[in-house]
Amino acid sequence: MCPPHPLFSRFQDKGTSNGTQSKKALLSDPQLFDTQFDELVTELTERDIADPALTDALNRLREVLLYNAPGGKKNEVQRALLVGWCIELLQAFFLVADDIMDASVTRRGQPCWYKKEGVGLEAINDSFLLEAAIYRLLRRHCREQPYYLHLLELFMETSFQTELGQALDLMTAPPGQINLSRFTMERYKAIVKYKTAFYSFYLPVAAAMYMAGINSEVEHNNAKHILLEMGEFFQIQDDYLDCYGDPAVTGKIGTDIQDNKCSWLVQRAELEACYARHDEASVQRVKALYSTLQMEDLYHRHEEDSYRRLQELIARHAQNLPHSVFLNFAKKIYKRNK
């Protein structure tokens, strides 16, 4: 893990005392990030809550937080710890809901939250709790800061964009309806841009920029050019790993074929009879077709092309922004296997 870039140095935790500060100074970025999460869980579920009638609900919130928030890729560990965890909570909110809509089985190597015994569709409200926790934390810790309004607008706009992307995804592949004519590259790029790229890539960098006092629309648009391209690259990797990834490594069982997903791998020809079927024979026939079309080789060529294009975008659009922020992102996702 590289040391934090100077852009983010102002966000280092100051501690509550010299002793606390010195102990935290010995921790790595991931350790510091995890320590902050324990403190935030305590804050959200124990402090300043006077009504004993809420005890059961707050215990539920603690369980939801501990099960769903940790385990992300932590691409923002070099950024402000609190806002970093707000980004993780936003992702957890989306994933808990998405797993229900997709009828997924596993997430991050464990059963999806709604699949956990005793949870079921109560997970819908649990996802709302995760989202609400974001704004409670931002209000408590950032309300007096000059970037507070920017962060609120950024989180709310990102949520709206992601939910539009999810709507496109669901409309493109409604359950039980096989119509592969909907699967166009234009539709695929729109789903990826709104469902994945904004919240996974633009959100953490834009938040750090605002907190560092970089408010220029030009600079945010420059960052967006790079990061949305990176998000598309990331989603294509996800589509590839859904089919070819090892569940022991990825932490989830791929179901794009069974779930009729508009995936980068999809080729319309000869799929009508097999795609969106849940029997193993149909799934294997689709994978055999992918193999015949040499989709693995095509993917690896696309990965190399995408990485080269990202480097060109960084050189072109990050003239006044630290290249290392974007290059570190790109290196994290290049040739990833989970």
C-alpha cells in the first residue's frame, strides 16, 4: 500500500490525545480504516440515543452494519476515514438491495444478507438503515465544514444515478422474459456508467477533491472522464469473472447467465434457447459458446487495450491533478481476479 498522497494528507486522524494519536500513527492505512469503523458502529448504535424503546432496532442496525459494510475493496483507504466509510456504507446499501433483486446467493464469501436465517425481506428496510447512517455521520462530523454541502449533493446525486442504472439493468432483463434484442452495446454502456462507474470510482475521488478544496467544475469533469472509463473497465472485468472467476476467490457465485443479465460477454446468436435458463445444461451450453467465440482471449485483449486507454486519459485529463491518484486506482483493478 502506497503512503497517502499529499492531496489527502489533511484528512489524517488527529486522535483525541497524544497517546491515541501515537498509537494510530503506528497503524497501516487499512488498519486505521478498520479501527475507524469500530468507532462509527459504536457511535451509530450507542451514543446519544436516549430512548430505550429503540434498543432492539439499534441492535439490528449494529448487526446489519457488521455483516454488510466490511469486506469491500477499500479503494478509498487513502482518503478521509469517515467519508471512506460513508462510501462503503453506500455500497453496502446498494448491494443488500441488489442481491434481493437478483436473487443472489453469496456476497463476499458469505450468504447474502437476505439469505441469512431470520432476515429474509426485512433486509429491504435494513438497506434503508445503511443509507440513513451515511447522512447521520456526515451531519455529525462534516456539518461545519465548507465542503459539507458538496458532499451531501455528491452522495445524493450518486445514489440517484446508481438507482437509474439499476432501473435500466432491471428493465433490460426482466425475470422470465428473454429478449436479447435489448442487449445492445449502447444499453450496456449506459447501465455500466450509471449503475457502477459513478459510485465505485467517481464518488470517492470527487469526495476527496471537495474535501481538499478542489471545487472547479473543469477539474471534476477531467476526473470524471478518467474514472467513468475506469468504471466501464471494472464492470467488464466483473462480467468476465462472473463466468470464469473462481467463487473461492471472488467470494460469490456467478449468475449472470441464469439471471438474463446484459453482460459484456453476451452474443445474441444461438443464445435464445439457452440464455436466462437455470438448468446447468443450458448454462454450460452458453459457456461452451463463449469458448467457441474465444471470449477469454477477446477479454484479455480488451483488458490490455482498456489499461492503455486509461493511461492516455490520465495523461490528458489529469494535468492539474495528481496522476498517482488515478494510476493507483488503475493498478488496483488491472488483471484483478476478484
